[in-house]
Amino acid sequence: MPASRLLWRALTLKHRSNCTAFSTSSCSPNMSKSKFSHLPLSTRGPIECAVNGSVLLNTPYFNRGSAHTAAERDEFNLTGLLPQSVQTLEQQTKRAYEQYSTRPDDLAKNTFLTSLKEQNAVLYFKLLQDHLKEMFSVVYTPTEGDAIQNFSRLFRRPEGCFLSINHIDRVSHDLAQWGNPDDIDYIVVSDGEEILGIGDQGVGGILISVAKLVLTTLCAGVHPNRTLPVVLDCGTDNQSLLDDELYLGIRQKRVRGKQYDKFVDEFVQSARKLFPKAYIHFEDFGLTNARRILDHYRPKIPCFNDDVQGTGCVTLAAIMAGLHVSQQKLKDIKLVIFGAGTAGVGIADQIRDAIAAEKGISKSEAAKQIWLVDKPGILTTDTKVDDGQKVFVKDSSEWSGSDRSLLAVIKKVRPNVLIGTSTVPKAFTEEIVKEMAAHTPRPVILPLSNPTKLHEAVPEDILKWTDGKALVATGSPFDPVKGPWGADGAEVSIEVAECNNSVVFPGIGLGAVLCRAKLLTDNMLVAAVRAVADLSPALKDDTAPLLPGVEEVRNVSVRVAREVIKTAVSEGVSTEDNIPDDDADLEEWIREQMWDPVYRPLKRVEAAGASRLAKAELKVVGSLEDVEDKEQRVQK
């Protein structure tokens, strides 16, 4: 055997030996046995791979760069394509973090992370996982909003499926290219009209679909190569985009009405026929469409709208925790919401449904405990409202000749919970906050508008004005607030929870995907809310946050998915067989199918008869030969 070959064999044996020492790192993860390791989505054991050389290195879910073992380099024809040193995932993560840290601002850091994701999926998610608290605001709000606004200027390569309202006839064809019926588990779709509080961003909405799917993987272990981000390009009413010569979307005003509805329906019907197991997540649709679309499809397919339902779920979880701390019950809630848009009404819906379930009353009866206040003041029967707001309007005769302002409503109603989704800065004045505290010993006050500059009040002021008695959660992260509110005036530090949808929507989606739910029911959402509320740190310490933080989100997602699945099974909407009954077994069943950012060994297989995953074809358009046949099946 040539000397060079002997040297390479020695390196191979040395690295195999090292893998024993690094059994919890990049070499041999999840190799122990599990009673559920036979499941198709199991993340245990080796990954079959039928490609080699540059094709392998250019496939993000196979590529591990300098961490490819000596044996893999030999087996998959990678010798000569990589530097000689074999490194661990931990070493790569350290290098990536140093590179990330050199970027001058958050938008540049966001761009760096996007580039990393396109090269090495495991390293990307491992970096995020290790620095989640620091990087969350970079991969999501507020920095992702900046990236979306600059989509056409920062564009390098496409990611996801771009569908055009001017080519409705091509929707099924363009979707069909993304895989076979079993290839896609989770779809996020946006029409880009109402993005992260920054409004109409047109085709840039594809990035919110991408970002949400990153969170489903990061927070709940949804397999990243089994997801599909989609944008429905309907034009844009953002004149600055229309005037920008670099804008990449359709250069026309937004199309609405019948053609819009036909476009959305063509997408939904095609997606369901092409990917019948997929869960559809609607994201950042405009005010006039978000609820209408959700209400239309929710009784027919497993779907979810994070703006309508996710915000409502996480807010309700914070409220339930706050009520528990203050020794109150949900059935006794009196709620005022300032801001009656998509988010505000979505929150109202979730709380109404929970009240109805708790008290065993109708939804219309439960709605009597909720008051919506918007620009004209309290919404009454003589106010022009949309269908979503209608159920919450109050009899105008009760407010005839009365002041209908937020302060007046609080004085008359005497609520124990106040929520802000108005985007009106400093709307919760000292007088309003003190009025809340005058009627209830521990008011729950949640200024949720984003970004931070649009908050109705900041936690420091709310706590100061209520002598530390208010239970506060916000829509953006805030530092702990210190004040003389302990025993005998001792200084205490109160942690403020962030009402971050990411502690609930990924777990809901994971549960729906794993049990292959036919629908996402009201009771499944209520079960998710209770799961989050039960994990509130404030239940043990009233100076702790009302909600678990993002650093605990994977454990939270397991609990949420468990409760969602149990409810789906009890309601008969689960279609998956052999779901465990025991809670501990069910959690193990869930964890076994959650994707983790670890390097699993690669197992060489021949291309003939190999899976699309093994042939590096997942999410690769052009890898299917029967797209036309698939189209015809959709038409039937």
C-alpha cells in the first residue's frame, strides 16, 4: 500500500478513536437505542447518502465541511476538496461565532447567517441554538424586518417558491416541482401585505416565510428539509417599491377581489393535493384577508394563522399565568384590548373561546367579558366594524352621550387585564395605569405593539406607577426592572416576559405534523395555551417572567406538542397510527422525531433505488421527472 494511503488510513483510525471521546458532539449522536427509532422521522443513526464530491459539499443538509471524518472523505470522494484537518462541530461553531461577531451591524449579521444556512444546515442551527438569546432578534424581529425591506437590494439567490397572481395557471406546476406527496410536512405562505409591523413588502414577504420555518426547526425540531416557504406575489401598494428599479416583484398595484381569492384557493387546493400531509401556516396577510382566509379554510384543512391565532395563544398563556399569580380565575376576567386590528381581535377570539370552554357557555356570551377599543373609542353597534370585530361590539345605548376613550372605558368597566395592540406609543398613560391598579390588586398589563418604539408603555413606568404590583409582559424584550417593592421596601428585580409567539406556534405545528391532524381545532389550541401557562416561571416566583423564555423553547415545544396530540386523538382528528397513550412515552415519541443540529454518520448507498433525501433531491427543483403527471393528478 502506498505511504500516502497508509497515512490516510492512520488518520481515519485516529479520528474514529476520537469520535469515542466526542460521543456527545459531532461524531456519533443519537446512536443509543429507542423503542421509537423505527419511525420514518427518527433522528437516530446514520443518514443514507448517494452523492459524493462537490455535489455533497453543495448540499446543505449533507455538507459538514471540515468536520467530515477521514472515513467520509475517503468514502465520498472528498479528498482534495477540503483542508486536511478534521474538526468537530464545536470547533466549527466557535469559528462561525467569531465570524458573526465581526459583522458591523445586525443586518450584516443576518446576511451572514443566511449565507451560512445555504452552505451547512447543521452548523447554522447549532450556532443559533448555542447563542439563541443573542441571535433571536437577528434571525427574526426586528432585524428580519430590515432584511425584508431590503430584499431586492440584498438578493443573492432565491429560496422558496414564488407564485404569481398573473400566472394562476402555473401554480400547481410550480408547486409540484418541490417534491412528492410525502416530502413536505410544513408550509408557510405569505402574501407580504402586513409584515412585522412594517406593512406591505410585496415579494419580500418570502423572507417572513423563510424566517418562520427557521423558528419551527430551531424551536420545535421540524425537519428543515421537509419544509416549504411560499410567497403569493399579488403586486404591492408600497409606492417606494414600485418606484424602485431593483424591486423584484410584480410591478403593479395589489390585485384584490375575485382574482385574489381564486389565486389563494388555487394555491391551497394544489398544496393539499400535491402534499396531502402538509400543515399550512398563513403568515402576515393583510387585515382584510387574514381572518377571512383562515375562517374559510380552517374547517377543511389543517391550517393556522400566527397573527390571528399564535398571538392570541401566547397572550392568553401570559394572562392565565398572571391570573394564577394574582389568585384569580379565567372565568372572572374583564378584558380591555386597545387596538382592534388582526392581532387584537385574534387575541380576543382566543380568550373568548377559553372563557367559553371554562364556563361551559356560548362564545357570544363569553364575548361580553371583552371590550375592544380602537381609534373611534370603544366599538359599539353604531361603529363601522368588520366581521371579526362584530361579535365584540357593545350596545351603543350603554355608551350614548358618554366618553368612549380608553380611560373612560377603564373607569366604567374596571377590568383586571389590559392589552395593547394599537401601535400608539405611550397610549397607556400614568392615569390609565393607575386607574387599572385602583380596581384590582394585581392588574395584568400587556403592551404588545412592536417594535419597541411603538409600545403603549414601558415596563419600568408600569411597575413604578403600580408600586410593583402590575404583572407585565411585552411584545419585545426588555431588561429586568428594579424597584423598592420587596418586603419592608427592599429592592427587588422583576423580570419581564416577552409575549413571543415562538414559545407556542412551533409546538402547535410540531404536534399537528406528527399526529397528521386533519384539522387544528379550538380545543387543540386551548391545550397548547395551558401547556405554556403551566410552565410559567412566575408560578413559583412572582418576580419571574410570566412566560418561559426562548432559551427553554424546545422543552416547551415538546409539552405543547404532547398536549396538542392528545387533544387531536381525543377529538378524532389525528390520522397517525400507534401514538402512545402514556405521557412519558408520548414525549419520547415526540423527541425521537425532532431534528437536532448534530452530525449523524453518513452511510454510502447506491443511487439506484435510493430515497430522494439520499440523492440530495429534497427541495431541489428540477429533480423530479413526473411534474406534468403530478399536475394532471391535481387537476383531477
